[in-house]
Amino acid sequence: MQIARGILVLAALWTFRLARAVAAFLGLSAWLGAAWALAILMFVVALRLHWVLRAAAGLTLLLLWHWPWWAALLIAAPRALLVLPGLITTALARLRHPRPRWPAPAGRAGF
């Protein structure tokens, strides 16, 4: 049962990543043409620059398909949802405990 669940999750992940690549291709082909979009997509995949695919897919969802920004961000970069609580708590901690404003001691200016 666990093996079947693992295969199902892996297939769902591959399908999601393939759909994101297709969305990036559709967006790039609308802006640059199909030949350039395919060349860029193959180049990006070969160099493993997945952030370019995420950005292109997010811009496609946002500008071409008129999705709201939060939904496009959630589909293009789903890990942003996991990073967001840490960013919020860090910002709140800096507000509660700001860094001191006095200058460093004379001998330790570089550290």
C-alpha cells in the first residue's frame, strides 16, 4: 500500500511540474513565438534553471490567464507558502528587538 501511495505521489508531482513547464511554454510562445519558446525551455531544463520556469509560469498565469497574484504565486512557487511564516516571524522579531544603533567599538569596526 505504501509503495502504491509513493508511486501515486511521485506521478502527481511529475504531472504538476510538467503542467508548470507547459504553462511556461505557452507564455513564452505567446511573447516570443513557439520556436524561441521551445529553444529557451530546452536550454533552461538542460541547465536546471527551474526558477526561470517558475517565473515564466507565474507570469503566464498572472498576465495571460488573468489569475490573481496569490494563486499564480501558489502554483508557480508552492514553497513560498512554507517560507512565508518564517519571514513573518523574522520581521516581527526584528520589530520587537531592533538592532542597537550605537557604533561598534574602535578595535572591532570590521566585524
